[in-house]
Amino acid sequence: TTNRTFTMIKPDAVENGHIGAILEKISSAGFKIVAMKYTQLSIRDAQEFYSIHKERPFFGELVEFMTRGPIVAAILEKDNAVEDFRALIGATNPAEAAEGTIRKLFATDIAENAVHGSDSDENAAIEGSFHFSGREIY
Ligand code: CMP
């Protein structure tokens, strides 16, 4: 069935000029963009968005990274969206990501890994509504 996932093109990929190439990979893989914005997270936004990781040793580094510049946030629609998008982006650590995946092509390292993808339908809905109101989804 058709469903949704949430993604961010992270500050490293924006800084490195990869927005267009990443959106092209997303479109070519059959995802329909139903919401999208160019924005920058505040420190409070990032702490809330990543609250599940707050006890991790890299939490401070993660918040600093995700707030250091603009991102592209988007909601994507496709059959089997969450799982298929995670396959398209590849492993968290680009050194372990499969050939042709977005992280293999565009990520720097395990922290600056170019893109976010929701890990479940439930989190996709939570993360999408963190960034978009109902009137911003088409
Ligand atoms: P993502 O899986 O989208 O969400 C959690 C993020 O934390 C992850 O991407 C990376 O950006 C970051 N992250 C994960 N593991 C590490 C790590 N070992 N060191 C630093 N950052 C990490």
C-alpha cells in the first residue's frame, strides 16, 4: 500500500551542493514529494527531533551538526515508503553503505551522513508532523 516517509537533506549535503542530485535520486526511485521546505533547525528543534538519542555520547555533536546550516525537509509518498527509502539511502555509516545509495554517493562519515530517513511508519508520521502542518502537505 502507498504510504509516507520523512526525510531531511542534512547540512553537510546542502553545503556540498548535493540538493539537486539527491532530489533527482529520490524522484528517479519513484518517490512523490508531497511536502517540502528549505529551513534551518534551531537548537531546541534538533534536541526535540533527536530526543530518542539524548543519552548517546554523540548527542551534542549531532545537535551542533544539524543546526549549523540549512536543510531540506520533505515528506515522500510511495508503496512501501519507509523500507524502500532506507534501501535507497543505505547504511548510517557511508563506509558500509551499498554502491549507488545516497549515503555512499554523498555522505562524509557516520555523523555527517547526508540524509535522514524515518525508521518506521509511526516515526514517519511523528517526524512529518514535526516539520509540516496539514495545509503544507499536498
Ligand atoms: P540518522 O540515523 O539519520 O539519525 C541519527 C543520527 O545521529 C545519524 O543519522 C547520524 O547523523 C548521527 N550519528 C549516528 N551515529 C553516530 C556516531 N557514532 N557519531 C556521531 N554521530 C552519529
